Amino acid sequence: MTDIADNNKPASQPIETEKNDAETIPVAKQTAQTLTKRILELLFLLMFISTLLFFLLRLTGDPAAVLAGETGDQEQLELIRKQYGLDKPLIVQYGVFLYKLVQLDFGSSLANAQDALGLVFERLPTSFTLVIIAFTANLIISIPLGAWLGSRPDRTGRKLAATAVFVAQGIPGYITGLLLIQLFSVELGWLPSIGNQGILSWIMPATTLAAFQAPQVVRVISANVAEAMREDYIRTARANGAGFNTLLWRHALKNAMLGATALIGAQVSFLVGGSIITEVIFAWPGLGRLLVTSVQTLDFPVVQAAVFMIAIFVYFAITLTDIVFLFIDPRLRRQRA
Amino acid sequence: MTTATATDKPAPAFRFNKIGTGSLQLDLGLLLFAIVVIALLAQWVVLDESALDGNLRTRLKPMGYISPDGVRHIFGTDQLGRDLLFRVLGGLPWSLGISGVAVVCVAVIGTFIGLIGAWYTGVVRTIVLLGIAAMIAMPFLVLALVVVAVVGRGFWPLSLTMGFIAWTAVSRVIYAESRGLLTREYVLAARLFGVSKWSILIFHVLPGLRPTILVMAAFFFAVLLIIESALSFLGLGAPLNAPSWGNMLSDSRQYLTIAPWMMFAPAGAIVLAVISLNLIGDGFAELSRKRARAVEV
């Protein structure tokens, strides 16, 4: 019964593979296609976000009042209107707004008059490092665990472990973070709970961030491995006398990882979202915390700059994974019917 | 055999809902059971209805504390002396309500846009697909954060914002499936009979999408619940005094060193709800796979 179901998978039919190899598109061409597509999407997204921000700020009433804050008097309001060109017609304002965005001119922070983009760039490296560490830690833990779970999913030990993963998937990162602080900072006093104070203070934020997404990655990898282990080429390899470990780590896992391409792209966006909460919990001096504080104080120039940079960063990461996998996985280069 | 049934999409072969569940009914039962048990416990534990108001004399008391009036606080009390178990129950309509409204919006908007993209060709489809691909990459929390900051706190602003942002993933799946369904013979027959576009989409395609929509709605319910709590946790979600679970967690963070038990009740509620919803999603997926297999054989 399962055999019949397995043979139905169109992606794994060997006859088709041969036929399709003839229609393989050159990598360079496909890279160019991917790049164009992604850049178009990014432009669309930036356009959407900027329009959204522009009209949101105006929908809420007088943007000058928002920009001036609660303390602004009439004179200040007039000044701000002049300064930001808010006395002109809406369509002109929008044009000016877009023109400035194209030049990446977001204006200066309302809180301390620093250049908004400069503020964002100042915070970017810490956030970037945190995300990279969490991402790497996640892969180091999730891939072997997923492979182990997926290789023999029916055994009791694996079933218990899989239950634990399922439960872990239901625990949001902010709860993990609070529990970690409670355990390692308050009770044991081993790790500092706030700020960036050297290598020890990296452990908990990175763990929290990795815990946000690790269960999901584990589940996908193990599902892919379980599926790959039932494929024909594994049976062939086994018939040729390959040992179980070779089968799992060399043949099945490789295939399962490549199948998880789409997931990795989505994970970047997920990680960036998760890093915002993580940074707030651990008072981490990164981009996410800057975004939250500037959102709370309605510091719009900084919000815009931060959102723009996040969008560009995510797109950069996604495009990079796209292209890397294009080179690694020949199946992606096949012409689609 | 390989015709694209609504449930033929690559679902993870490894499903993990065999811990005594395995079917939708049991999964649903699990959720209801959890809610009912909590509610019953509350009835049984709290003798005094004014416990929700709080009492500053009994503030920050640990789990299981019994006040001088003989009220037992099974999860302890918060910084204003309010019983945490009662507060978590009071937060049920907030947390589940906000994400519930949002998930309805997500399902409706996502399905609508997915169907539009699948039906039309040319420019409309290109724009729909481009929009979905662009929006899906943007961290959802970032957009929600910015929009909520402007439109303000509260039940409706929060739930509608989330609903209007999170539909992209749903519409991508719906798009892919409806394209498959639109190639079926019965759709072709309906078209040849001159049935109108909307009739075909609503009466012929939509029913085929039902299993997918149910599965996605269950998973999105969990995701939106997490996002709602996250926004409240960041101080940009439910109104400050509302007993939303995220708000309670946010409160507990300030008293982490002196009253660590404050996080247990809201954290437990969130985890329980998310796990129940994930189980329900898995249950739906499993059921529809079984049904599809039964049809094929």
C-alpha cells in the first residue's frame, strides 16, 4: 500500500530525470533570472512599505502633531509643517517622500536628531551577528537531530523525542527566554541577563533565538529524511551493500537538506522577527530593539530606515540561498514543463 | 492516480500526532478537555468572585498561597494582588478572541486573493504573485509592530491589523491548489455550460479547498496567538490593563527576580493553546490525507 503511494511521486521518477537533463538551463542564465525576480519583488515590497507608512502617518490625523509629540505647541507645529513640507498638497508630499527614499534619505531621528540611517547601521552588526550565531547553532543541532528522528521514526525512543520536539514547537521564544533568564541568571547566577557584555552574554539570546525555529526545522528535516529513506535510490544503495550510516548521512540526508531550501528562505524572515523579541527580552543593543523603541516613541524616520534595512537584509539572504542552492541542486535547474 | 486532489500537496510524511491521538475528534477533544479542566479548576479553587479585583495586601504571593480570607491562589498573585489563574481565564477572550478574529480575516482574504490569482491570467496574476512573494518575505512581526503603533491598541485594531497582514502564506497555498482544481473536468464542464466565474469559484472550487483552509486556519490560529502575545509582550498589543496573556507575561518580566511564578500561568496558557491548535491542524491534515487515499483506492 505504501509502495503504491510512493511510486506516485512525480519528482522521483527516474525516467523523467534523464529526459529533463537535456533541457537543463545554464546556471548563469537561471541566476540572472532569479536575481531579476528577487530585485523586482524587493522593489515592489519597498514601494508597498513606503506607501503604507506614508499614508498611515497621514491617516492618523495631523502628522505634524505626531512628529511634535505631546509637548508640541502651535509654533512648533508650524515649524515642523514647514520643515517636513506638510503644508504642501498630499500628492506633492508623496512625490517628495519617494524622491528622498530613492536617495535613502530618511531624515534624522526625532528623539536625538541623529541621522536615522546612521543609527540603523550602528545597530546592524550586533543584530546580524546574533542572527548568524542562532542560525548556525540551529542548523548544527537540528540537522543531526532531524536525521536521527527521521531515519527510524517508529522506534520508541524516537517517538518520545519527537513528542518533545512537538511540545517544544508550541513554546514561543519569549517564554523560552524568560525561563532561561530565570534559571541561569536569577537562580544560578551563571550568565548575565541583559546587554552585550562579552561572550557569556551571547549564549542566552542565541539559544532563545535558535529555539524559536529549531523544532520546525527538526520536523521538516525528519519528514524529508523519512521520505528519502523510502526512495528507490536508497534501496539500490542498500542492495549494493551500503551500511545504514552511509545510507542515512550520505544519501538520504543530502537529499532531505536540499528539499528544505524553501524552508531556509522562510526561516530568515522568521529569525528576524524572532530577533526583535529576543533583543527586547535581553536588552540587546541591536536593530530589533531600536525598532521597538522607535515604534513606541513614534520616531518615524528611524522606523522607516529600520524597516527598509530589514526588508533589504531579508531579501539579500533569500536571494543568496536561492543562488547557492541553484549551484548545489541540479534538480532546480531543470526546465519546468 | 496522480491527479491533483485537494490533499495531494506534499504534506510531511512524518506526522507526529500519534501520542494517543491520531484523529481529529481526539485532537479537538484534547483542546476542549484542557479548557474545561481549567475552567472547572477555577470554579473549584476560587471561592470569592472579587478575587479578580485584586487586593494589595496579598500582592506578589507565591503559588498555592492562601490569603487570610481563606482564598487559595493556585498560581499565586500578581503585583496588584490579583489572582493569576482568574486573570488567565479572563484573558481567554482577549488572546483567543483577537487571534480568532484575525484568523478569520486571514482565511477570507487569503482565499479570495489566491482564487483571483488562480482564475485570471496575465497582468492580474503577475501582480498577485509578485505581491504575495514580496509580502511573504517581510517579517510579519515587523509590519504588525509598525501598523499597530499607528492605529493604536485594542481588540479590533490589533486583530484586524494581524488579519490584513498575515494572509500571504494562505493565499500562496490556495493559489497553487485552485490552479490544480481549475484543470478538472467538472470545472471545464461548468465553464462550457456558461456558469459564471464567481459561481464556479464559489460552488465548484471552494468546496475542494475546504480541507486545506481548515488545516491552514488551525496552524495560523496558533501563529497569530503567538504574534498577539508577542505584540502585547512588547507593549504594543492589547490595552495595558486587559488581562491578555502577553500583557501578563510582560508584567511578570518586571518581577522576574522576586516573583518568578508570575509567568507560569500565562506561559502555560499560551503553550497549551498553541499545542492544542497544532494538534488540531495535524489532525485535519491527517484526516484529509486518509480521505484522499480512500478515494484513490
